[in-house]
Amino acid sequence: MMPVKTIEWVGDADGAARLIDQTLLPNEVRYLDARDVETMWEAVKMLRVRGAPAIGIAAAFGMYLAVRDATPICRDEFLSEVDRAAAYLNTARPTAVNLSWATRRIQSLVAANEDASVSELKELMLEEAIAMIEEDNAVCRAIGEYGAALINDGDTWLTHCNAGGLATAQFGTATAPIYTALEQGKRIHVYADETRPLLQGARLTAWELQQAGIPVTVITDNMAATVMAQGRIHGVIVGTDRMAANGDFANKIGTLGVAILAKEFNVPFYVAAPTSSIDMTLASGDLIPIEERRPEEVTEGFGKRTAPYGVNVYNPAFDVTPHRYLSGIITEKGLIRPPFDMGLQEVFDQERAS
Ligand code: MRU
């Protein structure tokens, strides 16, 4: 069964970006049609659309929506509107580099088409955002192929958060090897950490794997040590919101703990990282900006108060896993083994040369 489409464009140039509202899953499958940039900004901020690659695609549609009705008197005025839209969208969430990667890509497209009229530029922007969906599907498919080679028939793998189809246009990064392994006829079982505080593992990963017919077992985050100690886990695979040039990477809070456990119990630990999530301008992971979110996500996470009013709360949405915990980085260009700084540099050198 094909994973659901997380985001798509519906209609002609006057249409809308259609998103599955992930805050309602798994209880309700409801779609949201974003017709203006403010709706898209809110959807990203509130995690209606979330996961690094999906955020990037949403931002690209947001860029188009921001200028769709603009009637500038000259090209320069239009370029300023495009820049304003990028600056606005970039404020929605700080950690996933795909957001600024996508807005910059649309800005560069507009800047490069010097002879195009404003209406032609708008058309190009929409085409580019739509093309990013197909591109994301191809990237995830390639990650799936490289990653599936690491999975043996009968394996059980553990994942944290949701780096699945719901976090991309359709196939996911960390789940792509699992979907591909299944297509190859391998039997695979997945343990999904529930992923406090917002339960992306329990609500989203479990839901989408179940939809795809993949056996999945949900555990609370503090059970990961036990299942590894019991020898139930053959490999761990997670996604990333931003990887630095040395292979350190940010992912959902709790990933670092899983990485440390995997090392202790000799379980191979992989990250699926599309090149759009790799930030070669940052030398190491301590430079990655980490989003802090509202305290209520921790104190009222289950729809009722679970901590006393007035208590101090610390709620970082992501942590940084040092590259020394990694067995490998799975990109759409191939599997990178240590030394990761050299491997990542090679991937980007090849990309520049092609
Ligand atoms: O806060 P979220 O739900 O956007 O966090 C998502 C993650 O941490 C994912 O693992 C990451 O974005 C990779 S998605 C392919």
C-alpha cells in the first residue's frame, strides 16, 4: 500500500496547498487547504505539517502563496516581496534547515530569471514547489534502496519520532529503507518510541506503518534500553532536521539517548539524511539552533494537566547526536561510513561538479 500524500498542490494557479493536519492524527484524517502564506506559517509553527523535508516543501508553497496576488509596479518591488516572504517563513521553526534551504531555492530561482515578467515568475515559483515533491519522492526512494541493503529478512528495527512519509512528501527518510525492504520481500518489525512530548512516534509512525501493513510495536521512550538489553533490536534508524559538516546531527529530543544506548548494546545506529537536510556551513552540531517550545506541551501533553501549575519546564524540541555514535549516514547519493566529514564533503563536491 502506498503511504499517504502529506502535501500536494490542488487545482490550478488559484488552487491551494493541501496538507494532512498531523495534529489530529491518529484519531482523524483531515486535510487543510492553505491558500495564503499566514495559514502556511501557522501550519508549520503548530506542527500541522512537520518533519524537515515536508516543512521545506510547505515553505516553497508558502513562498508562492505570499506573492500570488501581488501586483508590484516593478521587478525590484516583486523581488523585495519575495525576500520578505522568505524572511517571514523562516521564522516559523529554527532547527530544520530544509525550511531556509527551500525559501532560498525559490529566491534564487526568481533572481536567476532576469528577463521573466512578474506573472511568469509566479508561474515558475509554483512549478518549482510542485517539482520539489517529485524530487523528494526520488530522494526518499534512493535512501530506501541504500538503506534496505542494511536490513536482513526477519529483522526488528527501532526508530524515534516520525521521519516517515508524513515527514516528507510521501515516502519518508528513515522509513524508506523499511518500505523498500518490505517491497523486496523481507519481513521486518519496527519498534516505535512514542516520542514525548508530542508523541510523533505513537501518533504518526505507528499510524503510517500500520497503514502500510508493517508490524509495529509502540514503546514509551524509557523502554528503549530494555528492548535493546533484551536483544530485540537489530538496528536503529532515525531522521534528521539538520546535519553539520562533521556528521553531528539534530533530531527530535530523545535521539541522543537512543544513540548512547545503541552504542552500549552494540546495535548499529543509522541516520537517514537527504542532502537538503545537511548544512555544510556549520562545522559541528553545537552550532545548530535548537527550537524551544511551549511548556504546555510537557505539562498538558495528554489533554490534561500532568504537572503542578507554576512549575519550571524546559522543553527543547531537538537534541544533537555527535557523529561518533553513528554507524553510517544514508543519503540519496549513497551510504557514508566514517570518516563522515570527508564522506560528506565528497558528496557535495560531486554535486557541485555534476
Ligand atoms: O518536531 P517535528 O515533528 O517536526 O520533528 C521531526 C523530526 O525530528 C524528524 O525526525 C526529522 O524532521 C526528520 S524528518 C524526515
